[in-house]
Amino acid sequence: NMLRLSREHENNPLLKKIRELSDEEKLQDIAISFGSSSTTFRTSRFLLCLASPVMHTMLCGDFRESKGKTLPLDDVDGRAFITALDMWCGRKDCQEIELGKVPQLASVADRFEMTEVT
């Protein structure tokens, strides 16, 4: 069974531009490592701060995470985090989610206060 999401987010012109810029390799200034797998995900600090007030605090506050080139998220499911960020951006391939993945996705979105995803 699949959960179908609204396409409203996908068609937002600002989010479309954000999606395009997030794919620019030169703008990917941080790597996120996940303890749940050997996955490392490169992205933009700016994108993370836009998507999540928690990330904004971590990356712009007086924390060790704000100074490094790698952000370790050892207790976060990497696939769920990347999917939540992709959903926030309105990526087309995230318009359907398997029902079994919804609880983990909701947990990540809630933890990082990604309100547009929840």
C-alpha cells in the first residue's frame, strides 16, 4: 500500500528553484554521515537551515556541528532523513511513500521540525 501526497508542493516555483540549486555540486558544502548505514549525503547548509529549524540551530549556533565539513547524525535513519528532505523540496519521486515507511519518516520530520513534511 502506498500513501499518495499532494502535488501542490512539487509545483511551487520557489521550491522548484531550490531543487535545482540543491543539485549543484558546488553548493553542496556539507556531508551528513548516518550511523545507521555507511551512507554519506552531500548537501547545502543553506538548504538544511531552510528545511529544519533544528538544523538551523545546529549549523548556525555555537555548536561543534557548525564548524565542521561533516555532520554526524549517528542515531538517524539516513534513508528517512534524505526522503524527508526530498519531500520538503517537493521532488517528484517522493510523491508516493510506502505505508510501512511512514512511521520512520514521520519520526525524522518531527525530530527535525520539518513541518511541511508532517
